[in-house]
Amino acid sequence: MRLRISTFAAMLLSASAFAQTTLVVQYPYGELFDGLQRQLAEDFQKENPDIKIEFRSNYENYEDATQKVMREAITNQLPDVSFQGLNRVLPLYERNIAVPLDQFITAEDRSENGFDDSMMSPSRFDGKTYGLPFAVSMPIVYFNADLVEQATGSSTLPDSWEDIFAVAAKINGLDGNAQGFYYDWNITGNWLWLSLVMSQGGDILKDGKVAFDGEEGQWAINKLAQMHTQAQMPDYQRRSAERSFSAGNIGIYVTSTSNLGMFERAIGERFELKTTQFPEVTEDGSLPVGGNAVVMLAKDKKQQEAAWKYIKYITGPVGNQQIPHFTGYMPPNQVANAKLGSFYENRPNHKTAVTSLPWMDTWVSFPGANGLKITDVISDELHSVVSGRRASGSEPNQVLEEMTEKVNNYL
């Protein structure tokens, strides 16, 4: 009898030792992050066998991520951890959905592990931190160097908007189906519209109202119009444009550094891929830093403790180093970044983003209940210009005026 009791007790102890806490995690852009997320989860679970990472199906983009979380907060179906656009943590704080992380971050984390003010400030509201940046990106220019040389007879890449449009026009004139230029204007959060305005020193918001309706905004909206009138930019959906560029059918493509890993895998040896910095950033200009933050949504204390272990690992000095090996994003953790010098030196296309970091500035979020709606309004107005429907004469400036009025009405 005593033997049976001892055996039963041993079985209970063994089961307890292998009991796992399951963390439900959800992130956007599977085409960019699947490989990285799987590797990080595998590495983390090896170090933490008592925690299992369970991924939900991907969010489509950052807007989808925020909308789903806000709905799931009502139905009590939130994941434990969610990856949100850097400009989308604010609405989760405003609705009391995100959990403040300061309670978990130690003095050693701050001084030794890279969790300094640069990591905390992007998602700090009312003195508390509601997310930690996981992967950051900057806007850059991608070139199909083979098409550029075929069209111009030179390997020199254009570095101004005027020269980019001129080269694009020459690519358009080549035999075949090649398109000269695509600007990823409808990327999440109006990011590349903000980039144009901010590159000229313009503000997005001031005193709670639109500030992109001045000279910088007029310059930006007319630059978008020239993409149609001078570069004959096709009216593609984003995914179609990505596939077309990877197939070798677009010569110049402006989008996020985040696409670099995906492009490299898709292009292979098809053509030579090169990158350069975003054009014509003025002395007082800047660029909005893109990317995402990891946010804790778990309410249960045990789940929170497990969630923090995971968040700390993937944003810390070891896990964060993995980011450029799988994507074109950069690790925001400076301790991790400092260990990647040789990686960037041997990969000039990746280094373009690092050399752009001095221009890094806030990716502005439109506050209040209408933040997501404002993003859609801006997108609709911009489409009327880039599609060519309102790209002539004074029409772009008129679009800017109408867009400003509509956005202000929602603020």
C-alpha cells in the first residue's frame, strides 16, 4: 500500500513539473514575421519549458490588429500578448486594455539589458509604459539595378525625386511590361504620406488639429501627383506591387525597410537588388519610425508573469538580435544592435536603414475614438491623387484642403 502511495505521489510531482502555462500570442504581417516569430518561440521555449507559445492566425495589418483587440476586449477573448503598430498603442491605453509594464522592469533591465528610455518612450503615456518596441523600420528606396542600368546605360542610382521620376520614365519606355516606379502610399497608418511631409520639416498635428496643410503638406501632395504625371505610377494594390517588384517588373519601389528580407527571398538571383535612403530629407526634416510594439493584454497574474518572460526575451539583448536575420527591420534594443556591426557591414542593403536612423522621429497617432477612421479618410483622399483622378494643376492642393477639413472634423 505504501509503495502505491509513493508511486502515485511521484506521478503527481512529475505531472506538476511538466505543467505548462500556454501563452496566446498574435502578430500582423505573417509574410514578414512568420519565420522570425517561429524561431523566437522555439528558442524561448527551450529556455522556458514550462511556457508554451500558441500563435493565433495573423492580423492582416496594424489597423486590423487594433480593431480586433478592441472587439475582443468587449467579448473577453483577448490574446495574452499582441503586436501592435507603434502608432496604435495609444488607443489601447485610452481604453484601458493594455497592461503597464513598469511593474516588471527592473533596474538591471534598464542599465544592463537595453530597456532604457529609448525603449520605453514610444509607448509611454501618463508616466507609464504600455508597450515595448519589438522591431523598427524606416522608409527607403529599392532598386532593380538591372532595369535601371538597362534604361539609363549607367549603374548610378538616382537620389532625388526629379531624377527618380526621370529614370522611371525611361524604364517605362523599355520594351516589355516593365513599370518604372511605385510608391507604397497606402502602407499602414498613412506612413509614407507622413514621411513626405516630415521629410520637409513639417508637423502632422499641432494643438490637437491638422498641421500638414502648410507648405510642407502642399509640397508632399504635389510630389504624390508627380508620381502619376511624371513617373506614370500604376494604380496597383500593395500586394500586387510587391509581387510585381519581386518578379522584376518594377524598377524603383519606395517602401519600408521591413520588406527587405521578403524581397531578398522572393528575388533570389533574378536581378540585383540595391537600396538607398529616402530622398531629399531637409536639414530640419525627419522620418517617422515604423514598426511594432509588443503589448501585454493578459489580466491573470500567472499569465502576466509568463507573458513578461516572453516579452523580455524577444525585446531583450538575445532575442532582439534575431530580427535582421529574418526581416529588414532593425532591433530597437541598443544592446542587441551593438552586437550586429559585422552583420550590417557585410549587408549594404540592410545598412541603408541603420544610416537613416538619425532622421528617426515619432510615428504620429491620431488620438481619440476616430483615430482609425481618420487613417481611412486620408487614404481615400490620397488615392484620388495617386490614381490620377485629381493629379492635375491645382487639384492636389484642393485635395489637401478637403482632407484637412475632414480630418479636423474627426479630431
